[in-house]
Amino acid sequence: MPKKQMTNRQIVDTLREIALYLRAQDVAFKPQAYEVAAEGIASLETELSALYHECGKKCIDDIPGVGTSIAEKIEELLTTGKLDYFEQLQKKFPFDMMAL
């Protein structure tokens, strides 16, 4: 059974939640980078998983506001359906950050 593809909405929500976790830790600059990347993906008219299937990481790199580090994290989400970095942040904050 093939694994379910991540939707743009799921990727955007993950990036926005990472931004919230980083803000809670008082990290400078990174939260805004994740929010800008999330906006870039939210503005896509095509599912990123389909674009990635067509042209790989280059399609991620071409999204305005997505830098190398975040592109690698998006690629991990697209290829595995999860993100280790996100899971580590969730362990530090064992509550629903998006509900706040």
C-alpha cells in the first residue's frame, strides 16, 4: 500500500507550528523564515507532492521564501511523511501549540 502524500495544507501547518515552537524558545529570525516558507507553499496552485514528483528538490528550492535548510525539511516531509526536527520540538512542548 503506497504511503499517503502530504498535502500543502499539512506542510503549511507543520511549518507554522515549528515557527510557534521556535518563538516559544525565543529563537531569533527562524520563526519568520518558517512563516515565509509556509506562505510560499500556501500560495502554490499545485500540490507540492506532485511538483516534487516531477522535478525533485529543485521544485522546493524554487518556492519563494524557502531556503536550503527548510527545503531539506520539506523534502523529508514529502518523502517520509514525517519530520524528525518537528517531532523533537513537539517533545519539548507536550501540548497543542496550534490551539494556543
